Amino acid sequence: MYRTIQLVLVGLLAAVLGLSALSRRFPQVAWLRVFRYDAPRLSPQQRATLRQRSNIHAGIELILMGIVLPLLYVAGTVMFFNNFSRAATTVVCAGSAFCIGLGVAAIWRNRRS
């Protein structure tokens, strides 16, 4: 029963995507216009603002990744009853510093422009 429902839903999705592609191919057909999706056009100013925000968000994500990386290493090591090794700790700290540095650089570069 579950498999049948899956197949029906995938078939419907494929049909809608196919009709959407046909609506772009044949814009003169009136009944296909229902399936056409035109993305809103953004002005260059709006695109620049969106790009700037996404760069800041990426920088914040990199900084958070750099903070969480050592915590995950410690949690994983303790949870699996392993010993801390000097090489692994060095690699994790270097990776963390690299992520934080990239995040700060991305935010700093974005704020300057």
C-alpha cells in the first residue's frame, strides 16, 4: 500500500514538472500557463543586498563551525571511550582556527565593501 502511494506521488510530481517544462517551451498555449512559474526579477541593488547578506551568513556559519568542531571532537572522544591524541587535537584545533579565520575574513571583507 505504501509503495503504491509513493509511486502515485512520484508520478504526479513528474507530471507537474513535465507540464512546467512544456509551459516554458510553448508559452502560447493558454492552459499550460497555469504550470508556469516566473521567478520574481530583482533589481541589481536587491541582488547586491542579498549577496551581501548571504556572505555575512556564510561567515557566521564558518565561525560557528569553528566553535563547534572542538566540542564535537571532545564529545565523540569521551562518548566512545577513546584517548585524546596529540595529533588529532592539533588537527582539530587547526581546523577550528582555519574556519574561524575564514569566517572573520568573510565578514570583514564584506563589511569593507
